[in-house]
Amino acid sequence: MFSGILDESIRECGAGASHSKNVESMLTVRVGPGQLARSRFALSRLAELSCALEVLTHPVRAPFALGWVEATRPRLDIGAVSLVHALVEHESPYVPDFLVPLPAEYEPALDTELAAVATTPAAIVRRQLERTFPTGPLPEAVAGVLDRGGERAVAETAAEQLRHCWRVTLADSWPALSRVLDEDVRHRAARAARVGFAEILTDLHPTLHWDGTTLTKDAAYDLTLDTAPGVVLTPSVFLPWPAVWNGAPEDVLLGYPARGRGAVWTSPSPVLGTPALSTRRASLLADLDTPRSTSELATRHHLSPATVSYHLNRLCSDGLVTRRQDGHKVLYAATAGARSLLTAMSEAVRR
């Protein structure tokens, strides 16, 4: 991954000269009208896991997720994932792209993504390891696997360890995270229907620039990528800046910060209620800027699902909450009127 996270952490944290950023360097992705027409959105568990592991290893790159880092770090045994840890912990703008294969569909299953990692061609693994560690000896965790089974063993071991990382770090929270990511895609897709996909590229982040034929951003390296199939865009709750994965020739996966990701890292805030809107009901309503399910609200507010369901039904009857089916779950969201009511209540308290 050619990560924008590192670019910013170098600039903000004063990293050593060996990682200083050449301000004239540029990442360039050729995206003409034909490629733009073939571009699409996707959700990738492994892209989000890759970002999460980088944040666990370098928390300063994403200070907004420090609470998650503190809660998650003790659960992850580095010894059990030593190969993957060695690939992401080094101070470099590059993490091997084969760890994040291009999603073939909107939200591929974890097993599908891991199978693609495990079957990465040896030549690609070799080339990306050379790019990851251009000087000096390989870390022991990487060299040991190579000595025992070559590049194929590296790919297969990485897939096994990524599965373990997923189970420990993101598996439980993925339903909630994926809803935030999915809402981001829904918003941008609706906007694309109104203004065209070209506008979406320029809206992803201020550091990205598209001139009709190329997409560029400042980087710590010079790199030009061609993408005949089009760019695949994937939102992330961990990325503060764009990142690019280029696992195979012509594959370009562009990660960007998801809208509403702040809702993932905040705890429910207490809200002063009124006789028409009890404190408990107001607190639930204030937590619905991001669509959530009954079970998620019950966990966040330490209530029983039955209690949450009762209050949601009342809020729906009052026109303050909408509900929609999402697979096997029902998601609830605050209406514009509800947000206006909460704002008025907050202003009344301040007065």
C-alpha cells in the first residue's frame, strides 16, 4: 500500500531524514474517461484490516482511533502474527499490496479475499518484498518463512495470520463499521447519479486532483499507475488520508476517509430530555446520525434489545426516526426534524 497516512505522520511528527518527504514527488493514476466509466465502489475487509493494523502499529498516524488502539492492542499476540507484523511495522511508505487483493465484487467474503492472498504468484510476492525492504536484511519473521517454503509460503502464511488478525481486531465490529462504509458509498453513488462520477473523484479528499486524464496526489515517492479496468474506490474509517493498493498490474484500489467515520470513534453523549422526549429516548435519538440496528444501540447504551425496540417504535411513530431493511437487519436513522429538535434542546440547555 502506498499510504497517505505515512506522508502526513512524517510531516507532523518530524520523522528522521531517511523518511523525509520530497515535495516534488507525485503519485499519478491514469484515469481517462474510459477508465472512469469502468470505475466502481467496493468494501474490502482486508483493506480495512490493513489500515487497522498500521494504526495499531503506529497509533500517531490516526489519533482519532486511540481508544480503539488501547482496547485492541492487548488482545493481539504479535508472536502469532509475526510475518504480517513485520510487513506493516517498518517505517516505510510501502506495505506489500498482495495483502489487499482487488475486490472482485462489492463486498467479497473474507474467505474469498484470503484465498486471493494465499494464491498470490511468487513473482509478485518477490517483487513486493524487494520494494518493502530495499536495503538491509529481511526481518527474521519474513526470512524464516522464505527459507522454509519460498514466496508461496509467505503468501499462505500471510493469509493465515490475516485471518487471525481479523478475528481478534475487527470481526466483532465489522457489522457496525460496514454500515458506516456502506452509507458513505450510498451517499456518493447518489451524488454521482446527479453530478457524474468525475465529481466524486475530486470530492474524495482535498489532496486528490483529477484533470480529466490523471488522478494525482503528493507522495513520498514517484509512481505512475495505469488502470485499464478502472479505479476501485473503497472507504475506510481508519484512513485520515487517501491510500493506494496496486496488488497486480492494472489493479488500483483507492482508499479514502469515509464520511461519518467520527461516529465510529465517539461514545453516546448524554442529552437532557424534556417531558415530550425522555432522557433515554433523546440519547438514543442523538446516536442515530449514523444508521444503527436495535442490537447495536442496545450494546452502546447498555439496554436490553426489547427496551431499545420500544423506544424506537415510539420515535418512529413521532416521525423522528426512519427505518429501512438492510439484509436481515433493520436500520434506524434520525430524521432532519429530529436533528433540529436535538439542536433546539441543546441551545435551550446552554441558555
